[in-house]
Amino acid sequence: MRAPEVRGLGLLTGGPTPGEGASVLTLARPDRPGDRFRRATRECLLALAAVDAMLEDGKAAREAIAGERTALLYVTAAAYGASNRQFIERRGGVVHFAYTAPAVVPAEVAIEFGVTGPYGILIGGAPATLRAIEQAARLLETGTCDRALVLVVEIFEECADLYTTRRRYHGWPLVETAGCLWLEPGAGDLSFQSSRVVHGSSRAGGGERFAAAPVAQLGEWLGRSANGPLELSGRWRGEEARLRWSGVRSHARDGAA
Amino acid sequence: MTTPERVAIVAAGVVTPIGQDLEAFWSALVTGASGISQSERVEVADLRVQRGGEIKKIGRIKNWRGVPDCRATRLLIAAADDLCAQAAFRPLPLDPTRVAVVVGTALGGVEEGEKALGGDRGRRRLRDALYDAPAWDLARWLGARGPVVTVSTACASGATALAVGADLLRSGEADAVVAGGYDALCRFVLRGFNALRSLSRDAVRPFDRRRSGLLLGEAGALGLLMRERDVTGARLGTLRGYGSASDGFHIAAPEPEGRGLERAIRAALADARLAPGDVDFVSAHGTATPLNDRIETAALKRALGPRAYEVPVNSIKGSLGHTMGAAAALEAFMCLLSAQRGLIPPTLNLEEPDPECDLDYVPGRARPARPRIMLSTSMGFGGCNGALILEGA
């Protein structure tokens, strides 16, 4: 499959190095002015902040991603957990219904940035994100869109006590992450493979990031000024996925940076 | 432009409030049966509306041993059991590593989260509260060891799942895909819709002048998808195309002109390499909220042009309520059964036409017709719009 190239990457992460004994490295709730955001959950605001960071990385104005030629693919394993819990327990103020749904996170991005093209929402860990990048590549290859955004958000703080009972299922510490990847048609090759494994964990950059792990891996790779083919991989539940990707770097982005 | 690989829907299995297998579901639809009843399983005493399309007892599976005590999972597995019966398979007649599972849901196993946070810390409750847990349980039950994908495009999830399943076949990642959707009624979602005041105290009346909102339902709906060239026996029909588009307008309300749905319909027709004039029948999202039905009608008129007035358009949500993640898959299977059986189910409870909804909505009783190409539309929270193009066998 023809590989896309990375036009921009926004990555917000819960901490550069895990502290001794820290269980969850958290991201602060972004301050977003405007009455429209009075009901928005933390995961929604982090998604918007990740897109802002992506536009800054790509040295582009928000108009560059607006319109029906932009696809939006969102992935999370658990970012709805906090709002679901708050809604169930009615604690810490009111979470307004519909803000409990995973679909509202990309919806806030679509509303704020005027993205009205094809969309998809995958629930799962790192393999789901790698699959979303592959789906984005397919949409670009078939001309269904001109650019594709792959958005990931994972937050843990509000459910930290619940995760402690499930430590055998995932790595540690849990690192909150929000990221957005801006992909455009490229000239390299992309291949995706998935297989079954016994155990799943999505560690990257010194902690467990669930669906956000591949975006963190990509951020590290871009930050190292590395060249050549990139291999991203990740596990979740009983699946391991690998994405081999050449031609990752965009002249537009590197020139801008 | 090359034609995409054709994907067959070989068979389908369902569990719904109006029937717990495909034949019972179809019979109930064409005879105008209603699955709406007082909620008995969920505590609703403090809610404004206390009815829905509740399945009183999931009856198909005799032995639930090894299956988690999670209603969402059990709906999926009951639908899968019907699918296995319809398709006469299980164990799978294929290499298990080449069989994928793709399911759509708006709620996943959130009821397990309600139970866990309510003090029932059963060993699996929190694990099953994650939205992708039921899909993995289904894969285990089927013995499928290929990709397991969960999509959650709100109430368009079932359509997205069928499309993603077709993509897995076209890309060669799987040789067979069990795809569809599910959602269970639970206090979480009933409370939510109660707060939005979008539930009706009256009957669900899609496209009727008096329509006053929706009622929720629960269901599971799964299809067996294979590349058409790999299918040797009978099939239910073909998934010809899919389109999606985001409204980018509001979290809980559709865009007032239905532009997102219009884009999704156009994209689906383009994907199928078909024109509006090819469409013979439309299965509408038709929730019976005042906004949805008017907006959907307008979007159909713009996307299909004069053809919108020439084809029957129905909504089955009057019969079973809005089954959320299962709705689009159920409606897709209804389309294929219509083509196969030569009968289009009526839009239940449509009695007084609305001047703003002026298409042919099949009121009253089932109508003899044998559509070949069918459009099925879906809209969901967050401005998710999906459209499927289906072809009868």
C-alpha cells in the first residue's frame, strides 16, 4: 500500500520521565475559553489541544484541515472511562449525557476545526491505532480524502483506583497521552500485520499508553531525526500489530520545522 | 476507476425485542408487531419514560457456561448463535486465524461498569466495562483467531462495522468476517436519554406529524461477510458501498440541513459506482424525533433528487425502538430480506402525514416489492453519518 507522509504531529504526554512509584502521569485539563466548551470533558479538551499542537508542528493555520476533504479517525481504549464513571456516580459535578460517548471526542474536533469528511472511531489499544493509520492510508490512496487526521486520547487519572486492581493486564505507570497525526499522500510503502499473542501491553516512552503508544513511538522517532523505514508495533488484549512504514517524513513538515 | 471487490453478506443472525432469530424478526416486521413494553429489567421508577424495546429473556443459548454474565456480550452471542444456525457453520469451516470479528456499539459493556461501581466487584466486571470487551468474548465463543475490531460511531456503529468488515476482506486480512452491532438497554443509557428529553411518552411514530421522540431498544445483529468470489452457495446479498461524513456541527443534534448525511449518501453511491436513479428502496434512520425525520427527508431529497419521491422509504424503529449500535446492521439485513422475500415492512405507527416529510414511507402494511439496490442511512451523536448500499441476491 502507498504510505502517507506525516505533515504534522501534536503530542501531549503526561510526563517526560516516570517518577519513582508514580502510578499515573497525568495531563492537566487545558483551559479553553468560550461558552461552547462549558460541558466539554477533559478528554475532549485534550483532543483539541493535540490538534492545536499538530497545526503548530505543521506550521499551518486551522483552515488547512477544514472541510469535507479531511478524514478524521479517532482511537481510544479507555478515554471514555472517566466520563462514564462520573455520569454513573454523579460525582464531581455533572457530566452531560452524550459527553459519555467516545464519539464526542472527535466530534468536538470536527466542530471546532470544521472537519466534515469521512470518519471512523476504533476502540482498542495500540493495534487499533496502527489499524487506523492503515485505514487513513487507504482513504488517501483511493482519493477518498486529501488529508487524514488520526486522533488518539488516553486518560487515566479519574479511574486510577480501578486500574490498580487490573495491573496484571497492562504495564505501569499509566501515562496520559493525547496525540493527533496529520497524514497526506506520500511516496513510501506501508504494510500492516496483526497476529494473536497471549498477553497485551502497550508500553512506549517509559509507560503504558494503550492506544496512544504508537503515536508516542512515532513522536520519538521524528524527534530523533531518524531516517529510513519505521516500524511501529503494539499489543492489546490478545493481538499484536506491526506497521512497517517508509517515506514517513514530509518535506513540507521538515521544511517548516 | 477500478470496481472494488464485491463483498457478500452470506447470512445473518439477530436477537431483537420482536424476535430472537432472523425468521421471527422478519415475520414480526412484516406483520406490524411491536416489541415496545414496560421496562422490567432496569430500574426506571424515577425516569420520565419507562418503556423500551426490552428483550425479556434471551432464550436461544441453552448453556451460558464460560460466557461472561454481561448482557451486551450475551446479546452478541445470541445473535452469533442464530447466525451459525442460519449459515450452518460452527465450528468455522475455515482457518480460524483468517476469521475476523468486527462489531459496532454505542455503549459497549458499560452496564458492567455500573454494576462494578455500584459495589458488585465481580472479577470480570471492570474488564467487561471496556467497550471492546464483548467483541473479544464473541471471538472466543466463535473460535475466531483473526483480527478483532470494535467501532463506536454512536448510532451509526453497525454500518461502520459492516464497512470495516468489508475492508478487511478486500485488503486480504481475513477470509471471513463476522460483523454487525449490538447494544443492551441499561440504566446508564436510559438515564442519559431521559435527561435529553428525547424519549417519547407516545408510540414511536417515524415521519408522522405527531411524532414526539424515540424509544430505546436492545438487540444484537451479526452477518457473515465473505468475498463474493469465495462464496459457492446461497447468500443473502451484497454490500456494494459505504460512505461516512461528519457533521462538524453539534454533539447531540443533527446539522439542520442534513448536509453530513447527504455527503455520506453521495459517498456510498460513489463507492458502489451507482447513481441515485439506481436506488430502489431506502431504509431510513427514522428515529421519530421531530428534528431527525425532517432533516433526513431533506437530505434524501437532495442526495437522490427526483428519485427520492419514486422509491419506498421505511423506518423499522416504530417496531423495536432505536437499538443504537445494532440498528444499522438490523436495517441492512431487513433490506436484504425485503429483496429476497419481495416485501417491504411498513413504518409502524405512521398515521398522519407530516407536510415536511413528504416521501413514500410505506405506512400501514407491508408492501409487495422486490427492490434490487437499497440504501440504508444512519445518524449518530457527535454528527456521525453513515450510509450503506446493498444489493439483493
